[in-house]
Amino acid sequence: MVMNPLQNVVPSEPPTGNRRSALRRMGACALLLGTRQLAFGASIVAVRVWPAADYTRITIESDQPLAQQHFMADNPNRLVIDIDGLELSPALRDLLGKVRADDPFIAGVRAGQNQPRVVRLVIDLKQPTAPQLFTLAPVAAYRYRLVFDLYPTHEHDPLLALIRDREAAEALAARTVQDALGEFIGKVDKPVAVPGAAPPAVPSSPPMAKASAPAPWPPVAAAPFPAPPQQSPAPLPPAVQGKIDRLIVVAIDPGHGGEDPGASGPSGLREKDVVLAVALQLRDRLNGLPNMRAMLTRDADFFVPLHERVRKARRVQADLFVSIHADAFITPQARGASVFALSQGGASSSAARWMANRENSADSVGGINVNAKDAAVISTLLDMSTTAQIRDSLRLGGEVLGQIGKVGKLHKGSVEQAGFAVLKAPDIPSILVESAFISNPEEEARLRDPEYQAQLVHALAVGIQRYFAKNPPLARSRQL
Ligand SMILES: [Zn+2]
């Protein structure tokens, strides 16, 4: 990490001519907002850096809108930001200390008074990045925000590992089944390593099982989970192959993150932290099952826009999407867990509508860079929701609600429905679990308690398993 103490040491950035061409070359833009309100003496309220593998976000929060110009420079790679109407202050210098040495993109930040009333920030980059800049008007507890999202020029793909992992495991599963089938029909074919390969010839209509026979799922009521049935020497019905030749992928979505803390409890527990803790445990729990893989829409403290969460799940062809949250309400008495599915029409209750509005506001709090492309994606998703998805989501929600009811109070005894943006994957059964009311002091204490977190994780896992036991996943029509 580069941490130069700066006393006018920010070097002159490219001479004017070069700088113009740099501006053109990099497509940098100047942003001037609310000139009417611009006044010298703007104060920086806070500077935050959110490092993540996907992107690193730098947020500069101020009491007035800031006018800035920025450009990229190379040798070494750096992003230069000139902020007008600003004096170098201790708060701004704080930025220097907020860059972690392990930030994937930022090597260091320097700041200096470039001209009177112009502060220059130089962000030294570890790799070429494509910064996205946008501003956010005051919302919730935040004032004016200037946001730089640093994306890698060569996109890092956090899902690649999962996809590879899944392909390898599916290939293994396919091979195991092929071997078993080979024994069954009295000839051992060469193992077929290609997932989804055509099954070998099998005598038709053995009196084994109906085509709809469920996959051999373990019993679900006991804890800890029983080991799955071993590959048995007993004959396998051909119909089974379509059920077990692939892994089930569960997308776990810890709500909020980064700039968006979600709700807070009376003693300060933040929703984004507790739901991440629960999600990480649930991921490990599901990954401990031989036929499941879990992926997280975020695995650290950074913000992910709502439609991006859905996109991530669809990219890995997730079989389920489970969004985890912790409620808040204006009165501390509200208590109990709720499970929500999508509604195409109106919300099932005014409380459900209120909650959906609250959760859907995450993008404006967390800071989404809404451009035309994003808007198109969002509206497409909105139009594609299907009644089949909602039906399956209600089944999944019912199983999960039943299990959560065993470890805690329920806010309502049935799955509720409303227009949650995060539940709009048209082809993935999706639920949103409000695990408890973080605004209720007792429930906040429970959410903080590792033992209750473990119970909650167990309930979610069993609910998911019960859903699959009753609704075996279909063979995939295509491979990733
Ligand atoms: Zn939430």
C-alpha cells in the first residue's frame, strides 16, 4: 500500500495537451451538479472504501454537491480526481488510511491541494480499471454522495469457480451413474465424463419405478443431516439418471451490504452483517451435502444491486434463490419471522407491501448506477415472472416457514406475497426470508446469538431439502 504523507506532493498530472487526449481516450467525463447550490467550503462528511473482488467502491459523502473532473492516466495506472470547492481536510486525509493493503484494485490514495479550492485525489491502481462515476442525492441517513466504482478492465468472474466445481462434480456424478447402469445391464461401458451425455441403451420398461419417482433424497427431519444413500449395488432404475446426474445449485442472497446497511437494531446490530453471517453458514451447510452447491450473491461487505443479484443466480442456473433479511418496523414490539414470495398482482397484505417497498429501496440507499441498460434489464425481469415460478416459490416458502416455526416465532403463519424486486427471476423459485425483527430488542439479541444463527441455518437447510424431496429437480436441458 502506498501511503505518502502528502504535503503538496501530488505530482502535476499530464500537461494540458496530454490531459485533453487522456480525457478523450478514456472517455472521462466532467460532472457538475446543482451549480446553484455549489459553494466554496463544502465539507466532506465521510469517505468510505468497499473493497470486493467484483469491484471496489469509493464513496465521498459531503454536505453539498461536489463538482469534479476526473481522468485516467497510465504508467503507472491511476485515476485522478479534481474536486472543486474543497479544502484539504483531516476527513479527506482519512481516505488514505481506509484503503486496505489487500484491496484488489487500489494500491494507494494520495490527496493534495492542487490549486486553491481544488483538491486532487490520485488513486494508484494495481490493475487497469474502468471507473464508473455517479452521484446520489441524499437518502436515508446519507447526504450527497459521489461514488466511484472501480471495475476491472478484464472482468473478474467470481462464479467461474462455482461453475467449474459444478461441472467437475456433475461429470463425476454422471460417471458414477453410468458405471452403476453398466453393472445393472451387465456390461460396463466406458465411463462417460461429459455431463448430460446420452444415457446408454437400457432395457425399456423394467418394472422399477415410475418416471416421476423422486430422487433418493435423505430423510429430512433429523439433524444433523443423515449421510446420503451410498451408491447401492441394487439395480438403479433408468429414470433415476435424469434426477441425479447433476448438482443442485442454491443461490443464497444476503440482503444489503456495503453502502446499504439495511435495518439496524436498538443496540446497533446491522442487518447486512447478521444476514451475511447466516448466509455464510448456510453455504457451508449446503456444500456439505454431496448433491448441492451453494453460491452467494455477495460473500463480503459490499453492495450488490437487486437485479444484479438475480442475474448472478441465473448465470449459474440456480435451482433456488433464497434472500435472507432481518425485518425492522417502526414499533419495537413487532416480532417473528416471515417468508415472502413474489406477487404478480397486489401484495397479500399491507404489511407485505410495506416490506417490499422497504427492501426494494435498497438500490437507492446502496447506490445503484442507473443507466438505460440497467433500466432495461430491470423491466425485462419484471415482465417475465411466471405463475409457475410463483407456485414453486410458495411451495418452497411453505417448507422453509414450517421449519423456521420450529426454532422461532412466526410473524404470520403463511407465506406472504408482494412485488419484491429480488424475487423476479422468471425461472427460479425464489423466496425472501425475514428471519426476525432486528428492531425488536429481544429478537436482535437472538439474531446476534451464534446458537440461534445455527438453528436458523438448520431450519433453512431442512426447508430447502424438504422442498427438493417433494419437488425433484429436472434434468438440465443444457449445460453451462
Ligand atoms: Zn432487508
